[in-house]
Amino acid sequence: MSDLPDLRVMIVEDQALLAMELELVLGESGCDVIGCAMDKAGAFAIAERERPDLALIDVNLLDGMTGPQIAQRIVGEYGAAVVFLTANPEQIPDGFAGALGAVSKPFDEQTIRAVVGFARQFILHRTVGETPRRFRLAPWLTTPPDDIAPH
């Protein structure tokens, strides 16, 4: 792996300890963590300022179930890839709001590393690799169009 980070990643998670753990794992996985937000306003501010390649977004935040709203805007306006994090898989929106997929909490370092690898392959090469364990692939990726349009 190169010494230079290849992905600019933002974390949207309202559990501070989990956000810090994710930041550490992402850094060790060759990512540049460009910011952490706990709510919709913070997420949009970071996205506008930093233009992430990837966003890990909790579905249910301090300001309610705003994760899907954040994801739609981050994908639509900034072209970033999104992965949902959730303790409540039933809250993942139909079609996944443009996200690549979702990881159920609790998760371990190995799962996050595998998901980052999957996202990296999609972002850098626009190809869909093997689905990591404990990662629920978004429906739109199971039969992607030729140009993988949502991104």
C-alpha cells in the first residue's frame, strides 16, 4: 500500500467512541479521515468543505433518522460513495438512498477494512468486487447499469 492516502473519508456517527475507533481503523487502512459529524448540519458542512470520496453514515443520528437524507445529498451533490452503519437494519431505506450498502453494528475492524476495500475498488475502478461478510449490498449494485449511473 502507498504511504499516501487514496481515499478522503468522512464519518457521520453520533457515538463519539465508535467514531474515534472508525477514524483509527480508516487511517490504518490508508484513508485520510477528513472529518467526523454527529448530525445532518455537521455532515453537510464537512462535505461542502472537504468533498469526500467515501462517507460512513449512521442511519439514526442525534437529530433523528437523517442518515438517508445525508446520503442522498452526499451522493447527489458530491458524487461520494456512502456506506450505512446501523444497529437497526430495518431502518435502512428501500434502495439504500444511493449507498453502496450497509454494515450492521456491532462490527469489527476486519469488517470495516473489508468494506473500505470494497468501496475503494468501486470508487477507483468503478467495479463491484466480492461482497464483504456482514455487508449488505445495496439493491442497485446487484444489477448495476453499464456505467453505474448513481455515482
